[in-house]
Amino acid sequence: MLTLEDCLGLCELTEQEVLAIAHHEHVPEMAALELGNYLVHAPDGEMRIKSIIRDDIAEARLRGDRNAELALKLVLREFVLQHPHCDERCRARLHLPERRLEEDQRLQPRQA
């Protein structure tokens, strides 16, 4: 029989990310792990997981649970670092420019 730890090893999510999904969707951890694994491989799934974590952050803020809010912000940061496509898709959907390109262009000397 597979344990939660075994399944986490097969999934592209951390335990904290799975717990955030479980809390948001009101499902057991194993069901959240399955949902998260499905979403990671779906076209807009990473954006959905990012949205779930952001919803959990807002809920913690409304409850006044500063520790949970900060912990979830760290979870969100790590998620975006591990799944950079969710950030790129967001920028493309909102038609926002890549900030790093603008900064690189400012740092390069202009040719006369």
C-alpha cells in the first residue's frame, strides 16, 4: 500500500503545496495530492494551484493568522520558483512585458 510520502515522491508538488490544496478544496490530503498532480500537468493547472495558494493566503489574512499567512507566502514563492511557467503564462495572459528584459536593456550601453 502506498503512503502519502510515497505519493509525494512521485508528484511534482511539496507537502506544503498539497496541504494548501487540501485546505482550500476541503478534501483529504491524498485526494489533494491526486488533484495537484493532475493540475501540474494540465495546461492552466499551475495557474490554478497558484490561485489556490493565493486564496489560502487571503483567508489566513482575514482570520488574522499572521503565521499561516507568512507560511503560505513562502509556499507560494517556492511554488513559483519551481514552476516558472505559471509566472510566464500570467504575464502573457495579462500582456505584461518581461521586466528582466527591460532592466537588461537599461544596463547595456547604447550604440551611437
